[in-house]
Amino acid sequence: MAIHYSEGTGFLYDKESDLMIAKIKYHLTETDASIYTKKRWWGEIITSKAIIDSGSIFELEFSDGRRGECFVYENTEMAVKSNRRYYHFNGRGKLGERRFGL
């Protein structure tokens, strides 16, 4: 099983309304699928905005244009530092191409 790391800037969207919530910096970790396991993806996002519905389902768009649904929850180990807020995310399903109309 291979593990891939990437980072960059992207956007966090409300899953229901497709409204952009925040511009983010991210650290993404992905594993390849195998005959025994599905592909998984997770990581950390950093933003200057507080995410009010932490623990809800959101949609992330990464710098390469891929999008995916994820759960976002506050990183309680990291204090708010110089107006930066830290959150963890866990991917839900596949990372796909950007949808039309966005």
C-alpha cells in the first residue's frame, strides 16, 4: 500500500448549498486502494475563519481541481495561533473531478 502526501491551497464548501465557506491551506494524505482495502484520504486544513458546523459534512476542493466530501472537526490540540484555526478532515468516498457550474 502506497501513501501519498500533498499540500497546497484550496476551498471549503458547504455540501448542501455549494457556497464557499473558506479559503484553506491543506496537508493531504492518501493511500492507494488494494484488493483488500479502499482508497482513503485525510489530513489537516488551516484557515483564518472559524468553521461553525465543525463535525458536519463539507466538500473540499484541492489545488489540482479534485473535490471530495469529508467530515471536518476542530483540532483541539492546536490552539488558535495568530488568527489561524486548525482542523482535521476525513475523506468520505472518492476524490473526483471538479463539477461543472462552480
